[in-house]
Amino acid sequence: MAGIRKSGGRHYARSFYRLNKKQVEIRVPLQNPDEPYITKYVAESRKARYEKKYEAEVINNHINGIKLDPSKFDWFSDDAVKYRENSVMLKQAVYKWLAYVKSERLKESTIGIYKRHMRAFIGIIGETVPVKSLKTSHIDAFKISQQSVAIATLHSKLRTIDNFFGYCLDRSDDYGLMVKPKIKKPTLPKGNPMIISNNQFFSALNEIDKIYSHDWANFLRSIYNFYRDTGLRLSEPFNFELFADRIRIKAGRTKNSYPRNVYLTKDQVLTIERMRSYVNSQVKQKKSRVNQIKYFSRIWKNVLRKTNAPKKFNFHSLRDTFATRLYFLTGDIYKVCGALGHSDIKMTTKYTHNDTLELVQAFPDIAKIHNREQNGHQMMDTTALSSLQTDSQSDNFTRVNAGVV
């Protein structure tokens, strides 16, 4: 079986046989002189064809002293060069890429975003442009056409296009793209976490008591306590497998495809079951499932406005608050990264820059644990933490906070 070796910037297939108790190596070029560069994916593909069609003959010829003739390999033939010259058109390549992305089990919402972004790119560049002719100048033309969109939106579109180019480059034998166009994405502004202090949080819960009936208010209070204590995204309790003590979030279904288990208390499991039951009952009445899930987010946002909270506060603030409290409690950025399901710790570092005095004022319940540590007591781990008491009322910050496996 052949292997691959890269030497002098070019790829070779390596075949071996034994002669007089010594191992002899044969190197077969996997790219022709007209190809200054091929990707590892292309090299692997050609190596597989070499093993199947040519390797036995090459070894036999070498044993018999017959010189290697590279022109016999299909990647050296005129037909191969001609095929590359007639490269696939942009629209056709995008369809194939989207089919591949779908086979990777990404969320339908993510695939929908990719479709919209590539539709915008094709609208500017043209659907009949050969993929092999795409250059950085095409990216420049697209960026000029997008001057009216937000920086974050442009950044997302360029990231999608960059992923598409990577797919085509890895399959340059099929698409003819030999060099990946350079894409310079705009720098995104770094926003600070939106932290809801204990006082702000309980003020919002008190507003719920004023607006809604007793039973419904208690249900809503349990929901927002749940999200603040777990750091889950809005849709995650509804879309993943629920067990008696945890939610299992599978790879390919999360925002960044990072799998994890989030451990829950019995009360939190009960809250999820009630939330799911409510949403399902609304769906049976032919209401939108997505809108019913977002209903909880809209209520929270409206309640925050009644407490005169800053306008930037929203439902995601509960997740930011969870992460900030967990880091304040443990001082372990890796634990926070795992609990949030981040694939890269760089995404988590924004929760490490808060002023300690402000955090003490915002979260006096956790500050008490810091005081104990300073007095010589061992720092509590979140896996053993069942509840913390604030001056006003119970503040459940449960073992789920570090419950990631």
C-alpha cells in the first residue's frame, strides 16, 4: 500500500518492495509540471487511484529495470488538463457545496443562512463564472456591494464564502480552483457581557408577579431562574434529548457543533418538561413552534423594560450572567468554556475582564464564598453547590454550572 511524501513543495506516492532483504522505495509524482500546487485532499485522491490502477505494474516494472513513465498516469494526461480548463460554474459548485454541508448534519437554520449568503454572492459575481477564475478582486467587488449592511452581517457572509472556497480548493481536481482567494474580514467590535445583577434580576421577577396570575407567574419565574442557572441558549431545552438528570446536546446540533452533557437538578428537569408541554400544546393549535419558544424571550425583554434596565439587556443576558457568575465563583476559564459549549476558549475570555468590586456588588451571594476562601476555607466547586442564599430570596446556582462531560 502506497503512502504520501511531500518534498520540494510537491507530492509523491511512495511504494515499497523488498530486494535482497533490503527495502526499496519508489516515488511516483502526484502532480504534473503544470500544477505548482495541489491540496492534500487531491493528493490523497490521486494516491488512491494510483494504488488501484498503477502500483502493481510500477513495482513490477521497477524490479525488471523498466524506467518509470509518469505520462501514463491519468493526472498527467491531456484529458485531465482539459477537464480542469473546463471548470465548474459558480452556481453549480454552490449547489454541490450546499448538498455536502447538508450531509454534515448542520442545523437547517445554518444551511438557510449559507444559502442566503451565497445567493447574494452569486447575484454580484454571476452564476456562470467558472470557479477556477475566482479571485480576490471578486471578493472586493462583493464587499463594495455590501456597504449598506452591518459589519457583523458582512463578516458572516465573508466567512460563508471563505468556507465555500475551502471546499472547492480541497477538490481542485473537480472545480479547477488552484489558489484560494484572500478574504479579509472586517474586525468585529468586542462587546462586553451584559450582566444582570441580583437586584435587577429579582426586580424583573417581581414585575412578573405583578403582571401575571400566581400559577403562571411561578412558571415564568422558574423558567428564568433555569436559564440563569444553566446558561443554555433559548432553544436548547426544546431541541435536545432530555434524561432524568441532564440534557444531551449532540455534535452538529449546537451553534458550533460542540457536543456536551448539561446536568440538571430535578426541579430544572421538571421546568423543561413543563416548557415543552406548553409549547407542544400551542403547536397542536397550529401555532408556530419557533414563535412559541421565542415567547419566553419576548416576555423577559418586556419585563426588563419595566424595571428601567438598560436597553441592551435581553434574553441572552441570562447566559452572560451565568458565565460571569461561574467564572467569579471558580476562577476557571476552562470550566466556563465547557459549560457554555464553546469550541474555542477565545470565545470565553470576555467573561474574565470584569471588575471584582462590581461583581461583589452585583452578586453578594458568590462574594461570600470568596470571603470564605480568603479566610482559609477551601473554594467550593460548582458540582457540589446546590444553592446560595441572597439577602432577598433564594438564588439557585446549581451543580449544573460545571456539569459538562
